[in-house]
Amino acid sequence: MHARIVTAVRKDGLGRKLKDILIACYDQIVAGEIVSVGGLMEYLEDLGWDPRLEQVIRRCYRLIRETHWGIFKTLDPEIHPRLWKALTITNPTMPDVADIKRNVVVPNVFCALLDIHAYTEFCQRNRHNVSMLRALDDMIHQDMREIAAKNACLSTRAAGDNIIILGSSPADVIHASLGVIDSFSRRRVLQATALAETRKGNATVVQDFHVSAGIAGGLHYNSLIVTQNGDISGSVVNTAARLQGFAGTVAPDRSKVMITSHVHAGYTREIESDRRKANGLVFFDCGKIGFKGTNVGVYELLYAEREMKKVRYQKEYTDVFETKKKGLWSDRLVPDATRLVAKVLATVPISGVETLHEGMPKTFTNAQVIRLCEHAIELYESEKDHREVSGNLQQIVEILSLARGFDPLVLIHFTQIVSAYDQMVREFEAMQYEKIIENQIGLFSAKERSVIDHAARLERMRDALIERGKKTNNIYSPTMLWKKIVSEFDGGLQFDVYSGKR
């Protein structure tokens, strides 16, 4: 406390200087010198204790919360009792006054990170329409906070178009996240009426937005770091962000929610003990997904009617995932993965896909792609022509990569398996070539062996002559040839540096 105020209090008493004390404390809080009630008490200790200081402390406490608690400024012991207990240190003489913990390891905190698709494009398109930009901004700031509060959660806007939701219950955080997704959609997307949000206010004037979300938490070693300004970070936030990025990658053109296996387990336990929280949500086990050196068990939350169908191929997906993890190539992985693709196509059919087949444009129907899968399985199991199998599988990958609506996660796994199989086929063929050359005496007649040797010599001679021709050429100008190629690309070659969602 300023020496002048301390001297005046000792001379004239506390009562006449309460306003000066309050102003001095406010100045320290706004300047960031005082960020906690503990720091405030230290600042006031030179005055000695007087019950009249309590009103100063309570007023300053409100300013500290507003200025330095960030997402936690609306934290309430009545509404969020578990979060309050986990994240605050209460004052022993004033139980309703507390300090937020700045670095904690807490199991009962769940975090959702949500990202609004097409936000940048919307802002660019409406850059001259301030009222529209304000409507979206108010929706993110205020409406999302209200949705979170209805589900006993806290919410804040992170950088740009990101929304963070915190809660002490996996069900509450999941329901709040779905409420946000539903409020950004012009059409009802949730099966559960209890979770649906009515588009109102700002939401009625903005466009449809897809939202990707990642939800983490429930680990005993979850770390949560709260900065001086109330921003949050730590392992629970990092994991939620990685899941959100994954959700945005596999579904860039629709809303998607990914949760960790710990969130799923916590949600399952919660609805078993309180059936009122069960809202018909379904989960698809995606297995363990690698994120920057760590593997995380991931579930996809299914809430829309179309997505619910995924459970029909859960077994086939799990079988492939487990086989892939164990590396069981010999008998199961390729045919199992191809059967999974066929099951997905039978469950959620794709529309016709136009691509090139043997150099000619051709439209493949859903039924034709399924037959391609069946034929590839027959070829593989006959073990007659691995090169033909690989070609068929790559054709299926090409078709599916152009298809709208095919499960992107299944396509990722299938593409990886087909790519690995093709590499194995190439290595197999190279080894076969070496074996044929090594055993040509037993396989070919003397005349046939001379043809092989002659062809090899001619190939080596051809390559050597071409290299010599490049060096001794005086017929055409390599410089002019290069400039011709450059001019053809000039203006037509575009580089798009791109990271994240569109």
C-alpha cells in the first residue's frame, strides 16, 4: 500500500480513507500488479485488519475475477460445485471469495475445443457488412456462453473462430458441444430433442456453419494451466485441440465430434448412474489414433440419423484396425479391409463416380464398386496375380477418393493398407526378378538365355548413349528447350500454402 495512504489511515483512521484505498487497489489490479485475493491481502496488510476492509476486498474480488479469471469469471460454487472445488482456493474467512488455481493436475475437468468452418470466408465475404460481422461475433461471445451455462459448463472464445467449453461432467460438455453445433445449423441436426437448440437472435441471420469438435479429459494426470489473463492451456486442452483438428480433417464439409476413450468411459458411467442424461447418442470406436508421438483412444460421436448407420460396420472396422495394429498381412488384412469397404458401401451407398478406366471416362455406380471389391478379394485369395490385385485395389481407392459421403476414416485406413500392399508387391516382383536371373539356367534354354543377356546389354548401351547425347548435343538448344517448358508453366502454376481447415 502507498506510504501516504498508510500514514493517513494511522493518523485519521480507516473510515475516511476507504475510497482512497479502493481506488489504489483498483489501480494495482488493472495494472496487473495484483492478480489474486492473496496478493490483495498482502497489499493491504500494512493497514492492519479491520472488518470494514471486507467491503473493499469483496469489490476488488469482483474486478479480479473480471480482469484475470478469463473463462472462469462466471465460475459459480452453486452452478459448478465440482469445478469450483477443483479449481479454486477459498478464503478461510470469506468462503464465497476465492483464488483461481494457476497450475493444477485435475481428473474431473473435461474440455471441448470447437472450430467453426468457413469462418474466415464468411468474414471476407461480409467485410463491408458490419452488422453481419457483429451478429456472428455476438453469437460466438454471448450465445455460446448461454448454451454452455445451460449445461453447467463454462465457455469462452479462443483465437478467432475457436470456442472452448469446460465442465466437470463428460455428459455436460458433450451436450453443450452438441448444442453449439445445433445452434449453428439451420436444420435440426440432433436426434435428441432435449439437446437441440432453437436458432434465435443472432443465429437467425447468419449462414449455416459446420463445426468440428474435440473433447478430452478424465485422466488423473490432466494438467490445466491458467495464465495471468485467464487463458488456459495444458494437456487436456492440447488433446482436445488435436482431436478437433482430426475431426476437421476427416470431415471438412460437415460437423464432426471426436472424443477420447476416457471421455467415452466417463460418459457411459455417468448415464448408467443417471438415465436422465441419456439422450440416445451413439459412439463409434475409431481405435487408437497417433498424434505427435502419442496414441489416443478415439471415439466418434454419432448424433445425426445418417451417421448412426456407421454402427452397422463397427465390427468390420474393429477387426481391420486390430489386424492392422498386429501386422497380420499374410491372410487377413487386405481382404478384411476390402470387405470393410464393401460393407460401408452397402450401408451408406455413394452416388455415381466418374473417373478414367483404361484411358476412357467411366462412371462407377455403388454396386459396381462393391463388385470391384468382391473381385479383388477373389484375386487375392487365389494368390495368382498380386500385381493385378494391387491394380484393382488402387482403382478402388481412386474411385472412393472422388466419392462424396464415403467414410473418410475408413478411406484413410484402406489407402494406407493398399499403399503398403503395393510396396510389398513391388518388392516381391524385384525379388522374383533376381531369382529368375539367378536360376535362369534351370528355367530357360541356352538360346533364351542369350536373348536375356543381349536385351540387358542393349538396355545398358541405350542408357549410356542417351547420357552421351545430352553432353555432346549440337543439334538443339537445351537452354531453349528449358525456356519453352518454363513458359508453358508460367502463369499456370499456382502455389497454395495451406494449413488447417478451409
